[in-house]
Amino acid sequence: MSASTSDSTVDPVEQLLDLFLYAPIGFLAKSAESVPDLAKRGRTQAANARVIGQFALGTSNTKARKAFAEAEQHVHAFLKIIAESAAPSRTQASPTASSSGSENNDNSATLAGPIENYDTLTAVQILPLLATLPPAELQQVSDYEHTHRARKTILTRIRQLQG
């Protein structure tokens, strides 16, 4: 060994021989002793990784199940609200069903002209019909809606059409 490790002019050919010839030979000579230790370390690392992965999956599965349960409750509550808002209200149905000459019954009788079966229609069904009504009938629908269900979407659309 004529070149020391502190010498900055190391022969490139020597470096290539070290890397591609001597190191592999040394590894093969030492591998009989070191392979069992390396395999043992690898098994330990794999077991640790498996335990950590199972813990992480267990924790995330619990959190995911909880999040899905909460989301399901929110969806059910949302659907219940939509169903309740789409159905005719009880206070609206009872005065129109009675045959007494009450003021509410008069309003429904005058509204039967502009839109047939108004009380059974949803806001989505009523909105396109509003554009076809003349101003006087729009006002009748507006008055009826104010006194009964007061649905904002319908009242807003009437205001838009009235200018």
C-alpha cells in the first residue's frame, strides 16, 4: 500500500478494484458469519413493522367506523328534514279539508284557479308554474303562501317575477 488514506491522489483504478473486486470478495468471505445475524435483525424489524401496522389499522378502523356512523346520522337527519319540508303541513291541510266558511278555506278556493292542487305540490313543482301566471294570480299565490307555509323559495321567485 503505497498510497495512504490521507493522500489526495488515490489511483482511480485502485478505487474501482476496491469497489467491484475486493469488496464483493470480502463480503462473500464474511457472509457466512454475518448472514444469520442480518436475517435475525430483518425478522425482528418485520415483526415490529407488522405490530405497528396492525395497531395503526385498528385505530384508524375505529375512527373510520365512528366517522361513518356520525355521517350516517347526519344523512338521516338531513333526509328527515327534506321529507318534512316537502310534505304538506298539518295546519295547512286541516283548514282546507273542512267545509266551514273560514277565511283559510276562502284563500284555498281562490287559489284553486291559479294552480290546481297547490297544497299537494312541492316548491320544486310550483316554481316553474309561477312564470306562467299573470300579476294578479301571482299576488294570490303570494298572499296564500304568506298565510300558510311561507316557503322562502316560492316567495323569492314571486318577488323576482313581480319585478
